[in-house]
Amino acid sequence: MEPEDLAGRQVLVLGLGRFGGGEGALRFLASRGARVRVTDLRGEEELAPTLRALSDLEFEAVLGAHPPRVLEGVDLVVVNPAVPPSAPIRKEIRRRGIPETSELGLFLERCPAPVTAVSGTNGKSTTTAMTAAVLEAARFRTFLGGNLGNSLLPALDRIGPGDRVVLEVSSFQADLLPPGPWFRVLVFTYVGSDHLDRYGTVRAYRESKKRMLSHLAPGGTLLVSRQDRVSGSWRPPEGRRLVTYGEDPPRPGDLGMKGGILVSALEGREEPILPAGRIPLLGRFQARNALAAAGGGILSGAAPEDAARALRNFPGLDHRLQILGRIGPILVVDNGVSTAPETTVSALEALEEADPPPGPVHLVCGGKSKGAPLEDFARLLAEKTATVHLFGKAGPDLAAALEGKMPPGRRTLSKVMEEALDLALASAGEEGVLLFSPAFSSFDAYLNFQDRARAFRRWAQTRGLVP
């Protein structure tokens, strides 16, 4: 629908969400003259902060359940990506034939600027933010949003055709995209396995990612890693360009690394970007993220020197392998963004590669499982950590997987995160790293990963953290 079609329409916002998307959609719909109803399984008390923020708007709220009556008279449903297709309310929407969209869909249908989208399993948030930094260094007015947590709907009136939009797109968001050629550039980081509690199989999860190729605009570009056996095998629709990046030397028209230097050969000739060692982030994998971001930025209009300037000064994102300081002699690292085992493995490998190495790692992880197998993860934890301290609903399952791989004296199991953190600090004694990298969803005890990571930081401050 065009924006003017929303005036007078009855629109249901299904789920206010934990990251502001529902709030952004509600404000946008109200500003366009829609009659808005919102429903959420959570009650008024739990949603109080969001409801207070929306107190200047008129809308109908049905909270604590999704009764069928919320669909009466509804012309359009704006679905929060966290509400799965299997939810009874979603099934009833489909049965009644009511059109569905999402906050991101509303934005893309109306966005006048070229969009660069970033997706994948690991590294997509950092790569998205790096890509935006590259475009800002090229003096484009750049808008950053999507799965990073901020709705760009309020910015629509300020976005013009000469601007640039960079979006992190999750698989949940991709599943709700309306048909259309939304992306000028589509970048994939590593595609592994995640959200098996929702998709059931690794194949179904990866197919969700792959469907994003159908939204690549004619003349657009797909950028994938040569080292990723999943996305590296994908090919864009006819009339779109394929570009690859990798840790090996670039081929004409691609990106790569040569002698530890990020290199662009997008124009056929090799142009150095910067040495990987100049990227101010922990972990060798950050060079891959930086190469993807440089490619995404250059393909969206930046120059290699813009990429070099941006990447050299990139500060990193909160809760992503971020050194917070020390508690006494113990280095404290916040990787609170981790909600899948693979991201914790990447964090452990990054600490192994650090020069100089920071010492033995005392890992704190736990939360709510998303269904990923744990045997291989447990084996890697036994190899790469000095001690492991588990918490939350997933704790007992991972403890069981560690049986026979890690002696009881090197692992603990707690119900709550703060107790696990105290045990990790006690285990560390006078040497090493306390790594907070949960590896599981936060939804057993927290609103979202940010809420959990903030709770971790509060704990660290109470224990005498010195930045």
C-alpha cells in the first residue's frame, strides 16, 4: 500500500516487541491517519515503559492475550518478527486472508534511498555498523537500522534519493518482507545454524536467509564470502551481479586479502584498503567482517580510501567482544550479544589469537536454548576454557553435554547469572579473563540480550570494575 492508503484503515500491530520496532510502527501508522490497535501477550505492567512512551497517541490496546476479536475489522496486520508463523493468531490471520507486513516492510515500501542490507548468522551487526561508517566516511548522509534495534520509520520524511540506508536484516525479519526489489546491495556474513527452535532444521533456517535474494533489485549486487560453503554457493537472480570476498587474494571484480592487507579489485585492478592489523577490534574474524563492510560500502558508492578511514577508526559495538576493564587483575570481556554457541566459539578463538594472549579464560554462559546441538560446543569449551560457569534454563543441558569432557572441578551450574559470575571470578583468582558470552537466548529471564548484558555490566561495577 502507498502511504496515503493507510488513512482511515484499521491496522493491528501484533506485538510491541523488545527493540522499538512495534513502537516505531505504531507511531508511523498513527501519523499516517490509521486507526491503530495493538495486541501483546505481555501485560500492562511488563509493557509499562513502552506504554508510557506512547501516552501521547490514541490507540486501542489488548494486552495479555491475542483473542480472535482483535482481528475484527482489521485491514492490515503489522507483525512483530518475534511472533512465529505457528502462533494461533498468525494462523487465524491467514485463515481470514488479512494482509500481513512488518515494521521493516512498511519502511522498505516507502524508502526513496538505495538500501544496503546485511544478513548472516555471525558478525552481521558489526558488519552493518562498519558498512554505515564507510558510507559516512564517503560523505553520504547515512541511516542505520533494522535488526540493530532502531526503527527508521520516524526518519522517512528526512530520507532522500541521494542518501544511503544500511539495514541489518534477521531471518525473522526476512520472512515477513513483502514482495519487492528492496536491496541495491545484499551482503552476507557467515551463514551457519541458528533459531532451530523456530525453524526445526538447519536447512529451513538457511532457506529463510536465501529467500532474501529474491529482494535484490535489478542491477543490484550480491556480496558473499568465498570461504562460506553455504552463502558462497548462492547465485543472484538474473540481471544482478555476484561479488565475492575472502581471506585469499582477490580475483578481478572481487575483494580479498594479500599479505595481511585488505584489497579491493572491484574495478579490475587491485587497490589496497588497509592492513588487517589496523582494525581496532579483537579477533581475526573481524578482518572478514571489515572486508564485507568495505565491499558493501564501495558497491554502494564509497571509495577504498573511505573504507580505510572508516575501518581504521571504527570503535566497535557495545556487548560485542568488548574489553570493559579489570576487576583486580582479571580482564573482563563483554560478549553479551552472543545468543548462539557459534558466537561464543568465535569469541574464544579471538582471545586465543590476541597478542599477547590474555591468559586462561573463565567463561560464563547460559540462557534459553534455541535447539542447537550441544555436543560439539561442549567439546570446544573443554578445549578452550579453564573453567565454565553455567546459568539459566540451558545450563543443565550444557552441563550434561560437558559430562566426560570437562572434570566437575572446572565447571559450575547456577540458577541465576550473578551467581555464575561470582563463581567465575572466584575461579579466576589472580590470572586470566572473565568472558561473558552467553551462547543462548536471553528470554528465560530478560527482555532481550541488551537487558541481560546491562545486568552483567551492573554486576561488574559492583565488583569493582576499573575501565
